[in-house]
Amino acid sequence: MVILCRILLGILLFVLLLLCYLLFSPVCYRIYANLDEGEAEAKVYDLLRLLHLSFQYRDGRGVLFGKVLYGILKIDEEIISQTKEEPKEKKTPQKTKKKPKKEKTKEKKEEKSNTGGGLKAMVTDGSLRDALPVVLSFIRKLILVLKPKKMVLQLRYSLGEPDLTGYLTGAASVLPLAYRKDVRLEADFSSDVCYAKGYVKLKGHVCLISLMILAIRLFFKKEIQQCMDSYKGVKKKGVKHGKR
């Protein structure tokens, strides 16, 4: 009995240490993309390499590789595949009888009405308007947490029309990253074709505990809770009405 308790205690301590390591240890990432050659590569790993994920995109194929706990669990899956379809032989069209369209069930209509009613309730009572600044502040803080420590960007672009290219250039000039030493943005106002050429290299790290704290703070914000309550209230009314 004493041995069993020690084994269970050891397993519990190991799980707690592993959770603390995953939460407080920085997770590093590296991203490289070459727009000229259509290649991209991304890596995510921790300091002890307990988790190591890599994604490669070449020749229209995107493959995800991964190792968890030094190879105990392996991942090797093709996520993106762009293969050219062979031309099919043309078949003579055959007359087919048109099938009558099926009527939508009452349950689907009620679900759509509940969803639309929930959104309308959030707009009318002002909860969505109050929650919008909170969400924008969350996105800004999330960008600050995830922002790369090192970045190299060489980009030449055009949207096909001079005015649209100018709008994009003006929007990019507002961002602080446009004035970094290793960032070079070159707009092409004379091209009639929409394109983007260049490459980008990103390197940084993030702690999962920071992401969790941001998400928990967002969830318990008064404005977000009011927005959720107004949506749930309309949904409950719709369910009660459907039962009657």
C-alpha cells in the first residue's frame, strides 16, 4: 500500500511539474516564407524539445511534422495538396427531372431566428457596442505578446490599381514595424497586376501562461459577460417558445 501511494504521488508530482513547465517555459517559433519561389516553413518548439512541430510548404504541398516527448508521439500529415486535375471527357447532357426542394424544418428556422435575435439584442441594448473596445484592447495586447523579437522583411507589392496600392501603403506606414531597420516595403504604383514578391523571417517566443491570463481576463470582463447574457437570454426564450 505504501509503495502504491508513493507511485501515485510520484506520478502526480511529475504531471504538476510538466504542467508548470508547459505554462511558464517560453515556446519558441520561427517562420520563413519566400513569395518568389512559393515556399514557406514554420517551426514551434520548447527549450527542452518536449514539443517540436514543423510545417513545410513546397511545390503546392504542405506537410506537418511533429514530435512529442522525444518521439513517443509522432505526427506526419499532409495538410495541403494542390494537384492538377486531369481534363474529363465531355458527356452529352441528359435530361433529368427536377427534384422538388425540401422544405426547411421548423427546428432550423427556430435556431436561425434565435441566433439573429441574440445578435439583435446585443446591438439594441448596447452590450455589443460596449464590448467592442474591450475586444480591440485584447487584440492589441495579444499582438504585443506574440510580436517577434527578430524580423526581416523584404516586400515589393502592388494591388493592380494605384489608388488601392496607395491605401495599403498608407495603412502600412501607421504600423511601427514599417520603420524597423530590417523591414523594407516597396510599393509598385505602375503595375496593373496584383502581386507580392519578397521574403519574410520571423523569430520569437511566447509563454502559454501569458495567453491564458489574457483569455481569462477577457472572459471575466463585465462588458463581455453582459454581451453573453443578452445572447443567452434570447436563446433561452426561443427554446421555451419552441417547447410550447
